[in-house]
Amino acid sequence: MLKPLNENQEAFHTIRLLEDRDALEIIDQTLLPGETRYIVLENIEDIWEAIYQLRVRGAPAIGIAAAYGVYLASRWSHASTYFQLYDVFMKNKEYLASSRPTAVNLFWALNRMEDCLKRHQETTVEKALLELKLEATKIQLEDEEVCRSIGEHALTLLKPGWGILTHCNAGALATSRFGTALSPLYLGQQQGYDFNVYADETRPLLQGARLTTWELQQAGVNVTLICDNMASIVMQEGKVQAVITGCDRVAANGDAANKIGTSGVAILAKHYNIPFYICAPLSTIDFDCPTGGDIEIEQRPSEEVVSKWYEKPMAPENIKVYNPAFDVTDQSLITAIITEKGVLKSPYSEALKEVKKQIGK
């Protein structure tokens, strides 16, 4: 188990099941870094809203929240027979699946929970509910180990003293612990790598500014915040030796969807001959999605662009706004995809086929 860097890394948790209350507790990421507040979610509508409004965010964390959410909704239903339980489960599964369309972990976790319920249709309702709780807990614990393994594999590609640029937030706040793209930074910090991290602010929701800098600073990592449009100059000046990001979905050909702006960073990295690495748990790989062109891109409200962070709107009234939450980085721009099972290199279609065989998909 990867040890915490210091007491601050253990000072927050992203998601926690409150068994004594049959509720879910999350850190409200919309309030960071100004306020660290935990909120308790006690109905399915609150869990849906928390996922949609990005109170809980990051592909792995969304999956964990959905797994606990569909378990709790089943428990709250007070179903008396398995078939009643299954009917309630499926309605709540479909409801939670509608909260975010791009992050494949959401659907992966919900499908895994459904498979668990189907395996226990011959048991009592209480036994089935117990198995659902255990499965959701298992998803969360497995995520910790997955992130640790990703960090170990990623660190083999990096050298001490390097400048690392990252986009959005793929750290402990986006997972159950450690993170994906930030995991090697934490691990490197433990081992004296002394990375110099450059965090893109990540417009329009500022996940890099609000979240990545917050958690890295707490852990003692040397982190510098830059505006998104400063990525080119820090690369040009030789300050960056590698780019590492997370992702929300990897297509079967290696195209990867991640927070809006990622593909632009990849294009810059290619121009400056800087390796561009995607950190992706196997749960983020969608083997049924042929290419990035088949990934549904979530469209977000215009308010996030024109007014969310300002006292007054920073655009003309009624201006049209295009606000996609993600973009797709073409596989040709990706130097390697780092999973918990190892580092995948191009041609990704073949590498991912081998992974699919190994995990029995």
C-alpha cells in the first residue's frame, strides 16, 4: 500500500459510505479551495445532482459514487421481494446513468453492480443488499490499488527533476485515493524525484486551479499554476519534459476523451517533441467504442463560461455559448497509455486487444 506523503494527504476523503445512516458522504468539490465542506447525500436525487453538478467528479470517483448510490437507493426502497428489488434497482441505475454521458466508469460501475445483483437472485432481499454493499466497497478498494499501480508504472517513464505538465484534476479528489495522473507525482515525491509540476487552470470549471493545485500543495509537491493558454510558452522555454493527464474514456483504437483542452495540450506536446502520457484504469477503456468519434461529448450550461466565477457576466447578454465538457485526443498524439497492468504503446488497437484477452472481456 502506498503510504501517505504526510498527514495532510489523509486530511480529506473523496467518498465515504456512512453505514450507520445509510447515506453517502462526499467532499463538495465545487467549494474548493475556499471551503472544505462534506455533504451527506440521503436520497437518489441528491446523488444524481452531486454527480451532475460536479460535487463529486473524476471518472473513477463518479463510478464509486454511482455504485454506492444504486446500492443505497435499493436499500431505501424497502423492497420485500427480489423482483421488487430488481425493478427498483434498474430504475435507479438508469436514472444515475443519465447524470454524465462521457465518463465510461459510471456505466462500468453500474453494470458491475447489476451483475452482482443478478448473481444473488436466489437469496433473500437482505442478503442481496449486503452483496451490493460489498460490491460497491470492493469497487472503491480496488480503485486505490489500481491508482497505486498506475503511479508505479508511470514513474518508470519519468526522471528526477523533470517538469511535468498536467491538465484538469486526476488526483485523489478524482478517485478514491492517490489519483491516476497525479499518482506518480505523489510516489515521486516520496522517493525524492523533486518534480516541478505545472498545472493548467482548466477553463471553464478551473479543476486545475481549484483542485490539482490544492491537493498537490497540501502534499508538499512543487506546483505552479498556469493559464491554459500558457502551456505553449512553458514548453517552448524547456520547463516541461512530460505531460501526464487522466481520461474519462479510451476507445478501442486508443483515442482518449478527457477534460476539454486536453487535445490542444497533446498537439502542443507533439510540436515540442514532449512525451504525452494518458493514465487510464482498465475500467476507463471502452472496448465497445471503436474510435473517439463514437464518444458522446457532454454539453454543459453556458453559465459556466460567462458568469460562474464572476461578480458580473463577462460576456454580452444572450451571447451564444458552446461549452463541451470534453474533447478527444487522437491516438497518434499519445506517447503511451498507462494502466494498472502496465504501459501500452502504439499500435493501440493491437495493445488493447491483448489487454482485452488478458482480462477476459
